[in-house]
Amino acid sequence: MWPRIGGLRALALGTPGELRTRLNTLVLAGVKTATAGLVQEYAEDGEEVEYVGERLALVDDNDALVGVVEVTGVEVVRFADVPWDFARAEGEGDRSIEEWREGHGAYWARQGTPVTDDTPVVCLRFRLTCTEGSVGT
């Protein structure tokens, strides 16, 4: 199970360290409004896929709250069918869907979960609703 903060499921982007810090910075700047995950990871962690309207606690390396996002869209598609508009919404600087697929495929392979064209991917869209300093105000 994923950590819970104030009753919200945690959204821990990327891997701890430089990558997570960079991705959180992109979310807080309003540049990153989407993220992708593997259906297999949800199953391994005993988690359900997010739903539209769900609020998630964006966390840092120490599971400390840095912001809250609200899910605005969820779609499960084959890795080969992830659309360019979704990849672009991830805000990570990819210049094409091919570059996105190459980068994400390499990332998941490094995490021990190589993907194929048929691997189911959760395409999660969200909007930032508040930052750590404004939570609860």
C-alpha cells in the first residue's frame, strides 16, 4: 500500500533524489500536469487506479507533503498507444512521442520492469490545487 497523508494517497513521482525533486518542481510550476504508471505496479502494491476527482498528496523523498493535486483524467492504454498530447502534458521536455517512449521504457527497465508495446500504462492527468504552504488554509 502507498503511504497516506491526511487521508490522501501519496503521489511519489519518479525515484527519490534528483529526479523526484525535478518532477515535483515541474508540478509546482504548473508545467507537469500528467504522469504515467504501470498497471503492474498498482497490482504489486495492492492499490486501485486513481479516479477522476480524487485528491493526491504530492510528496518529497521523505514522504513530506509538498502539494495536493486533483485527478482530472485517467486512462489505461497500451504502452504503444500512449498519445503525444499526454506525453507532452508530462512536461519533461520530450520532443516527440518516440522520445517519450524511449525515455520511459528505459526508466522502467532500470526499475526492473521492462515494458513492451502491449504493457498496460495508467495515464494520469491532474491539476495542482494547493502547495504545502497553503494546505489547510
